[in-house]
Amino acid sequence: MKEKLQKLEKKLSAQPINFESFFSKKAMEIKASEVRELLKLVETSDVISLAGGLPAPETFPVETIKKIAVEILEKHADKALQYGTTKGFTPLRLALARWMEKRYGIPISKVEIMTVAGSQQALDLIGRVFIDPGDIIVVEAPTYLAAIQAFKYYDPQFISIPMDDDGMRVDILEEKLEELRRQGKRVKIVYTVSTFQNPMGVTMSVERRKRLIELASEYDFLIVEDGPYSELRYSGKPVPPIKHFDHEGRVIYLGTFSKILAPGFRVGWVAAHPHLIRKMEIAKQSIDLCTNTFGQTIAWKYVEEGHLDEHIPKIIEFYKPRRDAMLEALEEYMPDGIRWTKPEGGMFVWVTLPEGIDTKLMLEKAVSKGVAYVPGEAFFVHRDVKNTMRLNFTYVPEDKIREGVKRLAETVEEELKKL
């Protein structure tokens, strides 16, 4: 009994562990994704969420996946359930190369393809392989939040270039490049979500794509072209990827199955010059050895048997009414003085409110009315724009989109009265 009491006294008198002292300096700087944290708050409530960037589960080709999975387990289980090469399952890589040549006019001979755990892993690999502390990285303003997070870990210097309805203002980029040249500095990477951009939904014009390639050659930088939404076109004419115009191997193209098959597979790919791919492959070896092999084999069959080409039009048919519903609701309910983009595809609409309204502060009021969005501040490197927001139209049905926009408009009207 005495021994037990001594143990209890010792336990009670012990100092609590300072877990913070074990974290690296880098870990201490890491911040949670505001989008992910926001989704946690609304996913179990009755709030209509226009916040996330989630594909609709109704678009997942479940029956086709079932059939392919059974066939793979019966005929290819020895490969599908085994470790794979770091560069990726060769039949899938070859199928993707053929698909990109057919779809985008990118010659197979010009690129090497490596599979990754979603294009998000590719962003981290790019940081590991290409970014030294202090390197100048150009991003769009606004830009994809998770790209900021991935690159920021490697301590670059960010330069933000404004956007308009035709994408990145390449003319402003050119001015900045020349200014840096006069200072004896240069940009290492320009990052762009060129088609149906996240978060704005806009698409870079062909003229600007061509000019960006010219600038890359003239000022000696690489272009990272992130293309997760490029197949989700509901209106207008298709625009070739920037990679289509790349004759020097300066463009690193990122693709993913998350929006055109299912995000749960965590399978994406990088298409780039073999010299660049080789170094990224070596970096990946220390991270996860190989991408999900079972998911890769399913994706291979899905592409090789033509299911992908058949499925994309079905996704477009499903999402188009939702895009239209959001644009119509914004037109009907939003008060005067509010602007928004009118995307021809993708998943997002970008809304700009008058100066003086802080959408981050307004979010709590919107949620109390039963609607959620992502404050635009999170998509700017310097977090200096407070009056914008990103709305998603792919996840919830048309009636909820209309009701959500109506509730949001009511919240905006209340804020306008305070100005």
C-alpha cells in the first residue's frame, strides 16, 4: 500500500511534458489550412457549405471502378498489391503520355511522366528539388492556398502578380522581371493554375500563355503549370495548356485524377523534361517509396480502356447546371456593387465586395445564417486583401446553391449598411 501511494505521489508531482520543445523550428512555423479547418466546422452542421473544393460523390464512377478492381485482383494482383517503382506504374505512365499527346498536343518524346500521391505531393517535391531559401517564386494574386503552404516551407521570397479575367497579368510580370534583372536578381519559378484557376475560376488567355513561355526563355525561369480543373469545361472553347507551347522543357505540368475519377485514390502525375523528373524521382524515394500501386493500376485500366474519355462529358453535364445555378443566384440576390467572376469551367466563383468589408470577420455571421464560404484573404501570400471570398458550386445541388447564395446576399446587405 505504501509503495502504491509513493508511486501516486510521484506521478502527481511530475512536471507535464513540454511537447512544444521537441518540435523543429520548421514545425513551429507550420499553420493549419484555413480551408480544412473551416470544413471541420461546417461538415457536421446544417450549414450550406459553398466553402470546400470537393467533387460531388455522385460523379464517382463506382460501378466501373468495381469492375476494374475485380479484374485487377483476378489478373494483376501480383503487381497491384506489391511495391512499385518510385517513378510509377509503367503502363499508367505510358497511357497518360498517350492521353496527353492526344488531348493536349504534347509530344510523348518531349516529356517524362512520374506518378505522385495527388498533385499536392508534386508541389512539395518541387519545393524540395528547386527552392533554396531566398529564391524568388512568382505566384498569382490570388493563388491556390495549398501551393503557398507547400512552397513556404522552403523559405522562398514570394512575388505576387495581379489577375484579371484573362488570368495572370503577364505584362505586369514582365515589368517585374525587368526590374529584378536591373537589381541583379532573377525569378526561379512562376507558378500558375492556368485553366479555371483556384480560387478565381478564370482562364489565362492563349496570348498570355505564349508570352509567358517567351518570358521564361528570355529571363531563364521554370513554369509550374497546375492543371487539376482543365477538363471541367462547361462553355467556351478549349485552351491548350502552357505545356503545349513549351519547346525548351521549361514547363512542369501537374495533372490529377482527383477531379476526373475520384480524389480518394490520391493519384496524380507530373509531366516534365526527363532531367527534371529524374531529380524529383530521387527526392520522392525518401518520402513514400512509391505512389499507391493499387490506385495506379485502376487508373491505368480506366484510361487505357477509354473510360476516362467517356466519363469526362458526364461530369461536365452534371456540374454545368450547378455552375449556372450559382451565377443566376448571384445575379438575382446580390446587391449592387458586388462583382464576381463568370468561369467557363472548374469549381469556383470569386466574389469581390466593396472596400471596408472584411470577409473573414463576416464569416461568423454568414455561418449563423446557415451558409459558409472561404474568405479570400487566405489565397494571398501577404494576406493583404480582405474583401473577397471563394464560392464552390460542385458539391451541393442547385436548390441548396440558390438558398446558400440568398443567405449570403442577406449577410452582405447587412454589412453594406455599416459602411
